Amino acid sequence: MKLGVMSDSHDNIPNVKRAVALFNEIGVDLVVHAGDFIAPFAIDPLGDLNCRAVGVFGNNDGERIVVAKRFEAIGGEVYPNLASASLGDKDIAVMHYPELAMPIAKSGDYDIVVYGHTHQIDIQKSESLLVNPGETGGWTTGKATVAVVDIATLEATIHEL
């Protein structure tokens, strides 16, 4: 089983579509988004995923009620601060902010902890696998990335879009 991880797409629809195509090609079983979709229309491409999507709001997300309705329309879920999901026998926590992610990862309460906000790739393995996939939007760093986690091995790989 595989987990697709994205964050900080910031309305870059072409890159969201590239991420969706990559996740479908790899055959991920769940996609999590760690926030900063921005506008409601940025959710629509996630409807082309061949799996469920779960997300959290980031600091730049507006029109949250409409974003939530768009998630519902694609069969996904979005949460204000913390989302939790399971894939196989692994428990996953998703949030936007690193200051929330770091202590949760150290607690070992989840197998995988995902965060965004910094636009910087970060993969650490200790009590939990901690993953920041960088930025899907590519606006800040000039590099658009997502991550894929192999659930069996808890190994994360970064994919450039």
C-alpha cells in the first residue's frame, strides 16, 4: 500500500493535475494534503484521484466552507487543524504547522505524521515517520514536489512534478 502526500499547492492547478496523474500512475491508496489549497476551485482536480483524499486547512486557505463542500463533492474530507486516517495497519496524522507536527511525531502515537507550511522537504524517522513533501505549487522554491510513502517499509520518496 502507498500513501500520496502533498502540501502547499497554492492554486497551481497544473501542478495539482500532475500530482494526481503521478499518484494514479503509482497506484496510491490514499492521498493526504497538508493545507494551503487556497481557493475552492483548487480542490476539483483531486476528484480525478483513483483513491480517497484527506486534507487540512492551512494559514492561506480562504472560503473554508466552500472548500469543505468541494471536498465532500469529490468524496474526500477536510479538517480545520488535524486530520487522522488509517492505511493498512498504519495510523496517519496530517496538519499544516511544524510546531504541531514535531511533538506529535515524537509522541509515537501515529506511525506517520505529515505537515506542510514551510515549503521545505523534510523526512525524519524516529518514533514516527515525519514527512513534509515540500510544495506542490512550486511558487516559493521553484521546485514542485510531492511524496509517496510505502506503508510496508515506512520509506518516503520525493517526486518532482
